[in-house]
Amino acid sequence: MPANANLHRCPECNSGLVYPLEWEPVDLWHWRVELRCPECEWQRTAVHGQTVLDRLETVLDAGTDALLHDLGRLQRANMEEELERFNVALAGDLILPEDF
């Protein structure tokens, strides 16, 4: 694979969701990495240099950050919806001691 390879891109379906399943060092600067695409189930094990893997790690970290950001937004939206329902129940005198 060329030194400028984008390991997060699937060579079969071009999905940007490829991720490593396993990895092990080959020497000081190379790793044997098994990659998988969740879109088309493509898998391959190959040896890659540290520079290429550093780029993959950067992409994976950005994806993790995006997921965590979306999770935070979803949690906040869910909490706001729950609080709104609770306030409606309070205002309607629909909450009893037995509810706790």
C-alpha cells in the first residue's frame, strides 16, 4: 500500500468507516494491521508504516470525537424532553407521592 494510503477508506466500496480489528508490531516502524469495512464486510491484513497509521489514528480520533459530540447532543435533547414532560405533569398535578 502506498505511503499516502488512506486506511480509513475502503478500496471496495469507498466507505470512510474502515477500522482496525487487530494489530501487532513487525519492527520498530511497521505494524501488521487487520482492517475491516462495516459497509461491505471487506477485510485485509497488511503491513503498514507508522506514518500511515498515524494518519489513520487521527481520522479515528476525529470520528470518536464526532460520536461523543453527537451523543452529548442526544443526551441533552432527551433530558430536555423528559424535563418538559415532568413539568407538564407537575403543572397538571399528576404526580403523586407513590410515584417516588
